[in-house]
Amino acid sequence: MNNTPATYEFGDFVQTFQIEDLNIRGRLIRLDQTYAEAIKAHDYPPFIEKLVGEILVLAAVLASALKYDGVFKLQVQGDGPVSLIMADITSDGAMRACAKIREGVDPADIAEGASIPQTLGAGHMAFTVDQGPDTDRYQGITEITGATLAECAQNYFRQSEQIETAIAITADANGPSHAAGLMVQRLPMARDGEQEEENWRRAVILMSSITNKELLDPSLSATKILYRLYHEDGIRLYEQGALRHECRCSEDRVSRTLRAFPRSEIDEMAEDGLITVTCEFCRTDYVYDERRLDDLFADAAGAT
Ligand SMILES: [Zn+2]
């Protein structure tokens, strides 16, 4: 007999599922390393670390409902003390995120557990799908309405997509950085009828019976959580999609951005003869001295 206690890795994945008897589909997302690495290079106050975890999960929730080949970007912009939070995810599961505090705001003034209206204020949530230069950008936009990011997203689905959706999101970076989310969605063909109404209510009530603590509990596997909630209703699990942290910044991209400015403007921005461009996602510094700038702009002149 094996006496080793069962341990599960918290993991970084999206688990798609279907509740056959209720005609509901859903997703469970868990982020571990992806979340830890997204906040590692930053010195965020705790309430921002929590927001970053939540927006990573929300980006994974929304992106996993779409078929695309490229980059899904989610941004929430407001007039509050936090001016912007954003996350993006490639179709093969590479994620990154960041947050910006408005200039002049002291993060210490914002209480932990502050609501979205208290942190981001009034503004909007927008997402785009970038599938390369010659393809259409799918774009969704909605006003910030709701106390949490999950509520904002639910309202978006209700208003724009007209798909009944329930989303729960939670994140905690005190100790190991864990973030998780659960989403259920009514399948489009099941919109009419009393039975469907009843099924939907049941799926949402069961979903809300799981606590944030349980969603973040590494000793409860995703399978265990989902079976516990929906085993009576014919739950079917699909293959998990792996998620990971990865920044897409590169010297090449920074150089291209710099070359879009006139050289004179770049020179004005130099400090001690150096231009330093810092990636807002991973905080990598790209430093250009005068010689490198000369090369860069010589190339640019040659290219035209
Ligand atoms: Zn970067």
C-alpha cells in the first residue's frame, strides 16, 4: 500500500468541460508559475498583485472561448488610481500582464479588497484579437460595470454576446501566487424552454457553491472540483490546455519602435547619452548608446 499522501500540482492550465445533462459548457483555469512570473519583476502593492492575477485568469477565460491564431489582448482602462491593467495570451498559451498606477497616486491609500470602481474608477474593458497584419481584428468593448472583473465580463456577455455566462475569479499572491477561475456558459441551442432555464439555474447555483478558498486549494485537483460540483449532471472533461508566462518583447521590436520617431526626438529623451526602454510587462531594460542609435538610424535610412 502506498502511504504517500496525494498531492497535486496547482498547475497552469485551462480545463474545458461540458455538463452533458444541463447543456452547459465551462472552463476551469488555474495559474501558478504564470502568475508568479508575471508579478515577479514588479514591486506591486498587494491589491495590484491581486488584480494582475485576476486579469490573467480573465484573459485565459475569454481567449479560450475563441478560435484564433495570434494574440488575444485584454485591457481595462479607467480614471481611478489604477489607470490600466492588461493581459495578453497567444493561441499557444503564452501569457503576460501588467498594471499601471496613475502618476501621483500613493498605492498605500488604496485598501486591500477595494472594488473595481474604487481602483479603476469609470472606464472600459476592451479586447482585441490580433491574427497578423492581413487579418481582421475582432474587438469587444464594454463599460466597467460591476464590483469585480468577473462581473464586468459577465455584463459584457449579457449585453454584447447575449450568451448567459457566469464567471468566478480569484487570486492570492500572499504565499504561493495562485489564481483561478471558473466559468459556465449556456450553449446557444439551449436558449428556450423552462427545462433549460432550470438547467442554467442549477449550473450557476452549483458553481457558486465552490468558495474562492477551494478554487485556490492545491490539494483539490481540477478534476476533483468539477466532479464534486457536477458529477450528477454528466460532466465530461476535455484535454487540458497548458498555459505559461512568456513576454514577447525583444530588441528587434524596441528598435522598430524607436525608429518610428525622428532621431532628434530620440536624442532629446536621452539621459547621459543613453536611451533606456523598459518593457512594461517584464521590466527588461533595452539600452541604446549613441553608437547603437547611429547604427539603428543608418539602417532606417538605408531601408527607405
Ligand atoms: Zn518584456
